[in-house]
Amino acid sequence: MRHLLDTRTLDRATALRILDIAEDMSDTQSREIKKLPTLRGKTVVNLFFEDSTRTRISFEAAAKRLSADVINFAAKGSSVSKGESLKDTAQTLQAMGADAVVIRHPASGAPQTLATSGWISAGVVNAGDGTHEHPTQALLDAFTIRKRRFGDDSRGRDLRGVRVVIVGDVLHSRVARSNVWLLTTLGADVTLVSPPTLVPQNVSLWPVRVLYDLDQALAEEPDAVMMLRIQLERMNAAYFPTEREYSRRWGLDAVRVNALPGGSIVMHPGPMNRGLEISSDAADSERSTVLEQVTNGVSVRMAVLYLLLAGERDDERGGDL
Amino acid sequence: MSARTVLHEADVSRALTRIAHEILESNRGADNLVLLGIPTRGVTLARRLALLISEIAQTSVPAGALDVTLFRDDLAKHPTRSPRPTEIPASGVDGKTVVLVDDVLFSGRSIRAALDALQSIGRPAIVRLAILVDRGHRELPIRPDFIGKNIPSARSERVNVRLFEDDGAEGVTIEA
């Protein structure tokens, strides 16, 4: 694997390979010594043009557990705030010897540009770009669903027949987009539930069903309910009248979570707005996988960095994976 | 491309029976023994050896798998390898006599990686090495304790081990 830019073009075999390697990585994290020598001498740069805590430290932990060196580059207070272009920033990192660049950027497509422009030779991992994709989040969500469903027997299995409901601000959500592509590639049935104002225009081209009523979706007893964060920083128009009304109609409260069938799980990519899209009862219930998602995130990112950096470089052999 | 058979089915099973006896002899019984195979065929051999030792000593001996992929020093020289599951028996490895089991011993680099992998799991009292075929050409100071058969080979030749559980056929061949 040369880059990880999206889940839309990820085929089933590659997705399963990442998830299976993540299983192996997860096993090593229960050992006495968690650090592996695998990526010794490689350098991973976290290039973050947008605020992020959990994704950045998750990538940092993943790289460090594999013995890679990590350089954190936050755009705030850096040369970028003095007007440096993406090209110049990237080439500076290249000159410092970066083997992989993990990029988060407010512009959709920035990772693609970085990977295909020829500015740098490092592998590129998309850690969230605009409203486009956030592939490692979708991979860790798929990993979490699979782990809860199949336990130690997860390796090699896809998500055929698993019914997932994704609730909230789909319009601005790169997490929702990445999950739609990955989960459907793995065979899951995906339903989006959202206020009509927060449904993207081209959604009819997606392999999903769209509902506007959360209770209708929950009555069908889904296996996983994924709550999206209401991104208050992107609420630049009157998408819904009040937070209180949103919470009543599309929030996961105690009554709704208790009505779910036995094995259903409640997911949230974090950070949570408690009391808005998810109530504390739901977030802290047995069904909630919020903290498992964080733990699994490190394993999945270890797998991605391993596939990008451990083997012979593809462009030296002309092969893939 | 002529393949010459150097061990037939019966030879493999005789070699394993002898190794089982040798392990018991050197360990003075089956106490504290843990057999860890290196994937893929080492795991199969470790399971078989554990069964043989259990029959001979009339006590059960745990067997498991130890993946070494993430500890290799030659990852960058090959297309990316997928790691295989590591399964450590519930009794653990601390203070035990761990016998590493692999099918072919060649450069010794897998075994070096296995020693590192083992270290990240615990601290065995003793580590031994059992091997079905030793073909020579060591690149590191590593020496097996139990050997099924020494097969002198040229560096360019291929030694193929086939086992029923993994390949549906059994025997060791050497290919020019």
C-alpha cells in the first residue's frame, strides 16, 4: 500500500487485510512490552492544519509503539500562519526525511494533492480532509463492530448482514462518508438518519437508505447505532431550530437506548456533545463502544503505518500490497 | 527444476518421535515445557510434538504459536508480509522451558526475531530450538538443540516442507 487517502476506492480484500493486521497489532498491545521494533529508523510526520487531539495522539501512539520517530507539525503558530503554501511545507518535511506524512486539512482533497503532485515521495495517510473522508476512523469503526460481533474469531470476516444506522450531521461529516463506503464494501446495510437540512445533495448516488425519523430506524433493531458529532463550528446556517429540538428528535437519550435489542452497540467518534446528540446514559451504558473505539484506533493506525512503511516500497517493484 | 525427496512421510514422523524423546530427555521429563511454533509449519510441528510428548510422558504439554513478522530485520527487502496470530498457552512462558519449533533452519534470522518476540512476552528460564530440517548457511551464531535431519544444500536450492495439515501432502523435497 502506497497511500491511504479514502475508503471509497478501498477494495474488500485490502480493507480486510488492514483489519486483520490490526487484530495482530491489538494482540501485541496486551503484552508486557508493547513496543515493537518494526519501524525502527522510519520517520512519521503528523501534519495537522486543523485542531485535533485524539486523532493526532492516536497516530503518535501508533507510530511510537512501532518504534518510528514522530514529528508533530501543527499549523497554528507555525510557518503556515506566515503564509507558507502546502507545497513548501511538504517539501520542507521531505527534506527532513519524512517516510510517511499523516495529514489533516480543512480542504477536501489536500491529501490527494500531496500524494499525487510529486512534491514528496513519502507515503500519505489522510487523517481527515474537509468534508471528504476520514478513512482510519471508518476502519476503526468497522474493526470495533467486527470485534464486538465475532470476538477472537474476527480474522478474515466481513460485515455481511450487519445493519448500521448513522445518525446526525451527515452533510458536514467526513466520518459518515468514509463509513458509508467502507461498511458497504464490507457487506453491511447502512441507513442514514438526519434532519432533511443536513442530508447531502448527492446522497441518492450512495449505496444507503435515508430516513428522517430516528425512532423509525431504531424500531428496526439495528446492530450498531453510530452517533455523529454536531459540529457546532460548522453550524453556519439555520440547519435546525434549536439544540433542544435537535436533541429531542435526533439525540440518543435513555429511552431510545434502552429500547435497543440486546446485542446492539452505540458508537461515537468523539468528541461527544453530551446532552446534544448523545445523552450521558447512552454514552456511559454497557452498549457504548466509545472507549473501545479509541483503543482500537491505535491498533488500526499501527496496521496502516505497517502496511505503508514496513515492506519494500511498491514503486521500487511495481507491485501493490 | 527437478525436485528430489529427502524425507518421506514415514521419515518425518520418525524424526518427530525421536525429537520428542530427546526433548523429554534433555528436560528430564515434561515439567515446565512449552512448545512454541513459528508460523506456518512450525506451529503444526509444535502441535504434533506436543501430542507425541504428551503420549510418551502421560501428561499434557502446552503448544502455541509465536509470530515473528513484526520483529524481522529484513522487512524492507520483501513485499509487505502479513503477520500471523500469536497464541501463547494460558500458562505463559515466565520461568518455563520454551522449545521454539520451526520447519527449516537456514540463515537463523527468523530465530533471532523469535528470541526478540519471546522477550516481549515474558522471561522463560530456558529457550531451546527444535528444527525439522537444518540446511546450513547460518548468518548468525544460532544453533539448534534438536534436529530432524541435516540436509546439506546449495544456497540457491529451495527446501520445501509439506505437512498434511497445511499442504494436504507430507514430505521434504529439495529443488535446484
